[in-house]
Amino acid sequence: MRSVSEDLTARARIREAAIRAFARDGFDAASMRAIAKDAGVSAALIVHHFGDKNALRAACDDYVVAAFIDDRHELIEAPTADRIRAALHDVERYGPYIDYLGRMLGDSSPAADRLFDEIIRVTRDVLDEQRDAGLLVEMSDPEMTTLLVAMIGLAPVVMRAQIGRVLGQDQLSPAGMMRSTLPTLELLTHGIYSSTAFLDGARQALASDSTPAANAASAPAATPGDPTEGGAS
């Protein structure tokens, strides 16, 4: 993950203040004046660096997404215990970014759609690299699998309070992440069913449902006197 201890220039201080404000208050409620005060700059300087509020949010979106993917190649190429352990203990440092994602993804705006699309793109790229590295099994619908994997990752972000209430702890805390890591990897690696009965049944059902439609589309049009229409043979 990207270090949050970078040299905080005025532009970086504005961005960090905006991330905190958007996560805490939501995009509409957060004011440029409050962000400027928190960053220790003037509102005019925000306009100078970012333009308007929408452009500031776009910069925050890009930065937050990048913060969680910068080191993804190391885990893909060598998912060692040390690297996984380090990623787990980094979660606490990235609390404001996690809160930002949860708040921004839930606001039903074009910016939220853009942020979600970027997360899907990144997930797709990661899975493509893992596939090229021989780490993935064959998938019937890779794009749908990409969406499902992204949803697994986003659920504890968007539904943080609800999941925490059920578990009795914040899943995104270091302790919560340690608790969820093995079950998540077990699910992705082995699944949960000990038999292929459900999968085989679904494949058969989907195949039989698609056959009549396919046959109807390929069948020739009936003509008068055709026995299939009740005419004479």
C-alpha cells in the first residue's frame, strides 16, 4: 500500500483534508471552506490546485483507489506470509480511506459510478495477472467472477457497521481482518460444498432452459400443410 507519511505539500494536505471531510460528512455536506480550514490553506488555493469541488473529489477517488493497489504485484507474484501479515496490519493506518470508500460508493452519484468502475477495472486487471501466472482455475464467466470478487471485497467497506454488529467487532480492524482472512481464502480457494451436485444441477438446468429457445430460433418457419401445424401428411 502507498505510504500515507509522504511529504504533505499544500496539494497533498488539501487532498487528505478532503478525504476526511467527504468520509465524515458526505460529498454534498462537506464544504470547501471547512476543507481549507482543516488543511491550513485558503479556499482560493483549493481552486488553484484542483479547480472545483467535483475535480477535488475525482482526485480523491483516484488517490484512494491507488492507495490500495500500488503493491498488488508483490502479493500476486509472491503471496508470502510476511507480505500478507504486513497488509493486514496496514489496515488501521488506512482507516480514513476505508471510510471514504464506504461513504462515496453509497451516494448514487456519477462520481460513485466512476469510482466503482475503477475498482472493477483494477480487480479485473489483478485477476488477469493471476490467470497469466497460473494461479486461477478456468471460469465459465470471468467478467461475472470479477464482479463477485469485487463485491466480496467491498461488502465490509459499504456495510461496515452491519457486519461489525453481527461479528461483535469491526471486520476492518486488525483483529477483524485476521479473523476473516482464512475463511475468505478458504472460500476463494476451495469453495464451501463438498460435492459438485449443486453445480452439476445448475449446469443441467441452465442448459435445458436454453435449448428450447435455441431450437425455436433455428427451426424453419412453418408452411401451410406442415404436419407440425396439424396439416395433412
